[in-house]
Amino acid sequence: MQTILFTNNISEAITSLVDGMNPSTVHIITDSNVTRDVLPTLSLPYPVIVTDPGDTAKNLQSLSQIWHSLIKGGATRRSVVINIGGGVVTDMGGFAAATFKRGVRFINVPTTLLSAVDAAVGGKTGINFEGLKNEIGAFAPADAVVISTSTFASLPSAELLSGYAEMLKHGLLSSESDYRELLGFDILNADLDLLLPLLEKSVKVKERIVEEDPREQGIRRALNLGHTAGHAFESLAMERNTPVPHGYAVAWGILVEMILSNITRGFPSAELYRYATYLKDHGYGSPAITCKDYPRLLELMRHDKKNDTANHINFTLLDSPGHPVIDCTASEPVIKEALDIFCDLLG
């Protein structure tokens, strides 16, 4: 079972975990931003493998460089990898660990709100391929995850908003009261001590779902709320060389799927408009799309790995906050109608 520690003493937690694992060697995987901004505060005595920052670096070339560095550093099947960084680092570092010598142990230490609430927990690892998000990967849970808000103080507002979108998603999956509590918290002026228990509650929503369905055969698909449309927005932006934060794309995707929920399942209009207003008031912006982009967005949705066939686009929808419905489909005309409404709401 995965160990998840919520603490603001990161170095002590890592040292204790590593001592208990008795590894042959220890290797940190991180990016150049974390190397500059975070590692000096941790003073960890392990060699560091540094990758380029950003989602465009989550590719086969970077993965190969990590494998090469592990070989050069003498890593064995008894080694431990520590992934310190955002979702790109934990996704790619986790996949590198899962595949090196058929799998070595690893610890995730997320340094952004998004990676703490999403990528670092749950066992999904992978890289982007051929312009598609997380197209190659494996289910491989970290042996432990160390979650702290102490690295969030210097994060720009875009990073906080990106992570908070995933927390809002967990609130929508959990209950109306959890969702309303998150809507009432000022993430842009957050007291980090008050954020930690909210973050813990959010992570535990995901943890409960993952424990029930670790390989995404059923209820875990609820965690895909916002991601079918969101990944399409994200992939389109990558194609245009104008990448957007993952959490922004998910926030927009949630709105699209709320609209689909309203059209097909009677999701309350008041909740739909409340959420759209929240996005506008908190600076999430909107994707630069028109109706001319709908065919490409639909094509990207069809390529989404959550689909069981190439003929259906699979969504997680909502009957109401706290009541998700998995394995829903919608016709192309209905999806286009939802995209029209989406553009009107955020325009």
C-alpha cells in the first residue's frame, strides 16, 4: 500500500523513508527549475539527474537520458529513485523507475499544487508521444509520496490555479459540501497552513477511489472528469506551440462536461453557471477556439485513451455535485452544442 505523508519537513521525511528502504543507491530526478529553487533548501546527499522543465520535455528523448544517467550512476534493482518536482517530473520519473531493470522503487515529492493533488498520487506514469498526452505509460504507484505546501509560497498564480482545478474536480466527485468549501477558499491569497488540510482531504478523495479500482476498470474513471475535453484543449494548444497549464485545460474541460451533463442528464443549471462564473472571476481565461476548431477537438477526443472504441467518445459526467457517472458517451452534434455554450459562457 502506498505511503502518503503530509508534512512541511520534507528532508526529514525523505531521509526516514530512504533509511527504511535500505537501497543500494539513491538517485534524484528533477528539472532545472527545481534544482535552482527547491533543492538548495533540502540539502539531500544524493546525485541528481536534471531534465528540462515543462510538458514539452516529457518525451522519449528525456526518458532515454534518465535511463542513461541511472546506468551511469550504477543504479540496480535495489536502488531508489526520488522524483522531486511537478507533474512532468513525477510522471516521467515514475515511468523511468517503473521500466528501468523492470522496475525500481521510487518516492514522489511534488513541488507544485497540481502534482501534489494529481500526478504524484495514484500510480499513473508516462510520457507524451506523437503530440498526444500521456500516450505511453504504465500503472506504477510510488512506494511513498511526501506532500508539503512549503514549496508553494513562490509559485505563480497560474500554478496555484492549475492545481486548484484538480482540487475542485475532487470536490465535485466527493460531495456538494466539499465542493462549496473549495469554492469559498481564496487560493490566490492562500494561507499555506490552512491549505494543507484541504489538500489532504482532496488527495484522500483520489486515494479512496484508486484503492477501490487501481487499474481504472470502473469507478476510477470518475477521476477523468474534465479530462476528455481538457486533454483535447491541451493537445490542440501544444500543436499550435502555445501550451497551456494542464489544470487550466482541466478546468475548461470540467465546464464542457458540466454542459454535457446539463444537456444529457439534467445537471443543475445553477451549478453550471456558478462554476463558469468562478472560472471567469479567478482568471482561468479560455482557450482560443472557434467553431472551425471543433473537428480537430473531436478528433483529439476520439484519440483519448479512455475510449474503449474509436467510434465513441467517453466522458465522466455528473448528475449533481458528489454524484459522478462514468462511461457516458455523447454524439458529435451534442458535443459541438456543448462547445458552443462553452464559448458563450467564457467569451
